[in-house]
Amino acid sequence: MIREIARQVPGARITVACGRPPAPFFRSAPDVERVIILDKKKLAGHWFDLWRQVVGTRWDLVIDIRGSALSWLIPAKRRVVYNRGWETGLRKVEMVSRMMGAPDPLDPEIFLDAQAVADRQAVLDPQLAGGSGPGPIIALAPIAHQPGKSWPAERWGQLVEKLKAEPRFDGWRFMAVGGPGDRPPATPALEAAGPRGIDFIGKGDILASAAAIDVADLFVGNDSGLMHVAAALGRPTLGLFGPTEWWLYGPWGPRTRTAASNETRGEFAPIEALTVDRVFEAVLDLHDAYIGGRAPLKP
């Protein structure tokens, strides 16, 4: 959307309002001059705080992808406001692209900066020197903050054990990525990886995690923000899905796959129904499709 704003309004100076976790994504985004962080407050007080910060400006364009009333309470020449009535089975990327009036789907993009790369290297360099050694990397995101989306933690450990025994992954390293609260779900995977593990849990902000994923050769994760980050970075990405619409919320891009507990569109099953063998086979398929005989990426 940042790119599309620049196309529609050349020279625009962009203000972004968002929650605290995704704010780093806009730190180095082109034409973004200000990021307003919304920390939720009681009685919707965060919306009032935002209104006070923006009501004094007459905006050329207001874009609201949450469909809130706030966008109608500030002065603007033009408004683009999300409407749930548009939800007709299109992927979210396609729906937002149509909302923006874009001629083609707006492929998500991640804007890494020098700080994110430095944060990545501050973690990776000591760990690589400390024993995990050279070799390609598979990034694992065993987290999802919405109930029902997290594949059981112990199965991540079992998956790593199977991959370590698979000749295709001989010499590969296993990097767990996630935020500070994601330590427990990642523990079995890191324990199974042993000296070949890379711990990127709670290391820096989400843009630092994106920079870490950017040096991985493959990505496997629950239906989460980091799954979409991996796809936006062009990493071969496998998303794990339980009782959510994988056909709507799956990773976007030409090198993406999903493994769902129920593969029939419109039907659901708990994510616990997704077996280790099923995910293992999906990882092998991802490897064979996008790694195969080519040389893996190097950090």
C-alpha cells in the first residue's frame, strides 16, 4: 500500500497509525515521515488519542483498513475505508488491492534497514561461531497468538528430529524465530536441534526477526505474522493451518505452500489433527520445489 500511495499521490508524505508490534515495519518505508503508535486503552481511549493527533491536519488521503468510524471524523479530501461487505472469498491481498483501486494485486513488501541487519548479525554471528557452524538455514516459527492456530510445541521438536535424520537436510541449521513471549513453544525445537540450533526468540523487534528470516533458505511456521513476513521476503514458505481459512489467509506469493489439518476448502479440523508426518512431507516438497539441486542461500 505504501508503494501504491506513492503511485496515486506522487510526493505524498505518509503518516502511519498502527499498533506497537508492527511499527518497526514502517521505520524505513519510503515516504513515511511519521509513525503513530496505538497502545490500546480502556473505553477505546487509544482512538481518542489518535483523533487528537490527526484532527488538526487536512489530509489529502485517509486510508482505513480497519473500517473504523475515526476516518470519518477527521478532515480529508478523499477517504478509502474498508468495508466488510466486500468480503466475498477473495484473498486479503486482493481485497485490499481492489479497495485501493490498484490495477494489480499489491504484493506485500518488507523494508529492511541497517538497524535490522545489525540486530540480526549481533545474534547470528556469535551463535554461528559458537557451534552451529556453516550450512543452510530453515527458519521455524512455532507460535501464533490466536487460540487454535498453534501446532503443539512438542511436534516442532519431533519435526526437527525427523529433518535432522533426512539426508536432504544434512548439515542444515534450525533457527527458531519469534517474540519474547514465544520461548515455551520454541523450546522443544531448539532442544531437538542441539548444536545445530539458532535461537532468535525475543531477539530484537519484528524487523530484526524479518532480517533473520531473510537469510533463511526455507521457512515453516504457524498461521502468523512471521509467516506472512517470510512470504513477503520471497522465502520458500510453508504455513501450518488448523481451524482457519487457509484459502483466504495462506501466505501470498509464488513460492508458498500450506499444510492444513483439513485440506477440504470450507471444512475444518483442530490443528492437533495435523500430524508430524504430514508436515514433514510438506517440508520435503517445499525443499524439492525450491531448493533441489541449487545452492542454498548464505547469510
